[in-house]
Amino acid sequence: MDLFKPWEELRGRHPESLRWVLEGYGGDARAERAWGHGARRNTGRYRSPDRRRRCPHPIAGDPCRPQDNPARIEGVGDVQAKIDELQAELDALRRQLKASESAHEIFRVLFEHSSDAHLIFDQTGIIDCNHAAIAMLACQDKAEVLRLHPAVLSPERQPDGRLSMEKSVEMDGLARIHGYHRFEWTHRRMNGELFPVEVTLTPVTLASGGALLVVWHELTEIKARENELIAQLEVIREQKQEILRMSMPVIEVGEGLLMVPVLGALDEQALKGLIEPVLMAIGRRGASTLIIDLTGLRDAEGATALHLARLLAAIGLLGVQGIIVGLRAQTARAFVEAEAPLQGVPVYATMREALARTRQARRKTRRGRALARR
């Protein structure tokens, strides 16, 4: 489609331009060629033959001018809309890039300055670490850490006896299944020292592919404190045992006659601890009678009654007669509710009565033996 007006239209509608062209080109033929040449170059004005002057009269109705060509105006609007759209996309990308750079900076600060060791592993080994990891492994610099093979970071076996290589594969698999995995592990520094850590494995995706973000929280101080507490608890347990032994001493009150006074509350552990020393004292002293004084017993429960009944049954198997003294109402109720067997066990109100009855029974036994010899 010819977008330019024909030469004849120039003659009829643009006399000023026609006169300028004719004067400049010296005739209709040359002027018509100049018109066509100017049209092909999409110019709105036309130069003189010496190319030093332009036509001072714009060609009205020239389709090269946007105001005279609605289609061209519409095209310009579409282009401007596209430019605005691209500019908006560019601005959005710039904002995203700025946010990404800010997030990356925050990550690097957290990564580098964390007190926990952070390492990134991929299929080739360690590809990055922070300053805490360098110090924790007793390395000189990051380059030394990056040269290490993961196998040298652990002893051959973990405290549970499993091979470190075998168990590490299992831990990596659990992290990929659940999105992360936290567990305790024993690692090794480059000076050979073993140290416990809490490990957190988190699968991540880098531009180069999949990787594992590994965080080590050292537990050396915590474990040392735990060991101290365990030792303290053991001391407390031994002291408690000694207190119980002193509160329930096995006392020899006569030939072949032992007595155990029970003072205060008596829990299950204390009763279990009473059986062994009683049996040892019976064997060592050749006792034939054991008096259990419950006058000082407080807060008796069913479990207390059952353990006392077991103690009486145990000494009965050794041929020793058990006697209970000072049985109060609450203690008697505990024996009944627990259905603890007391058949054949003498029960006396006071220690005086128990000793008198026991001595009387022994005198009768001696007389009987003397008569038997005669």
C-alpha cells in the first residue's frame, strides 16, 4: 500500500511545496523524482538539489506524520505501552535482585558469625564452612577444612558401637525423607580429640545441585556438666543408703536375737535395701530371732506392708523367727488392704513385751532340750 500522496496531489493541494520543489529541481520531471525519493526515505520535508535546504512547508496530510495517520498513532501507543510494561518488569526485577542481595547478606552474616559450626556438603565433599567450624575442627583456615574428606571427621565407630560410615548414610537418608534430622554424634578434631555434638542436617538446593546444610552444636560442656550431675546423684544415693542404714540398724539385743528399728517414712527403695543387710547380719551372727520394731514407722502404705511381709518370708526360709512390735492402726490397715500374709508371725505391742516373751520361749526350749538329753 502506497502511504504517500501521489505527485498529482502535490500539484493540487500543496502549491507552496510544489513551487519550492519546482524552483529547486528545475522542472517537473526532476521534481517528481525528488518527491518519490523523499517519500521513500520517509521524511516529512524534502531537500533541495544541493541538499543544504529543506522544504519550509510541511506536507499536510502526509501519512508519515502521526497527527495525519491514525493507524500510525495507534502503533505508537502500542509501542509506548510495551515500553511501559517492560519498564515495570525491569523495576520488579531490580527490586527482587535487591531483596535477594539483602537476604544473601543476612544469610552470610548468620552463617559466618554463628557460634555453631555450619558446613555445606555436596557429592564432592565440603564446599563451604564458617569460622566456628574452622575453630571446632582445630584447623588453620577454611582451605584446610575444604580439603578434608568427611570420613576423617568421625571416629571409626560411634558410642553405640555402629560404624560411623554406615550410620552417617542412614542419618542423611532420614534428613532427606523428613526435610531435616537432628541427632547426637561424636566427631574428631584434626588434633585427634573426640568431641560430642548435636547435628542438624537440612537438605538444600544450590545452583550446582542438591547439598546438605550441616550444623554442629558442640556438647562438650553440656556432657561434662551431665557427668558431674550423675556423679553428684551417685554420691547422694550412697549418702541416702547410709542414712537408711543408720535409721534402720540391725542391732544385736541378745544371744541369737536381732532387732531392726524402723524410723520415719519407709519407701519401696528403702525396704528393698533393708533385706540384704538383714540377711547378712543373720548369717554372720547366727541369729534365730528377728524383731522388727514399727513403733517409729510413719505413712505406711500397701507397698510397705508387702515388702515387710516379703522380708519376714525371706528370714523364715532361713529358719529365723520374725516378730513385729509396735503395730499401729494405720500400719495394720495397710497390711489388711494389701493382703500381706502374717500367718505365724507374733505381734506384740511393745519391745519390752517382745523381749520378755522371747526370753521365756527360749527358756522353755532349753528345758525341753535338757529333759530330752536325760
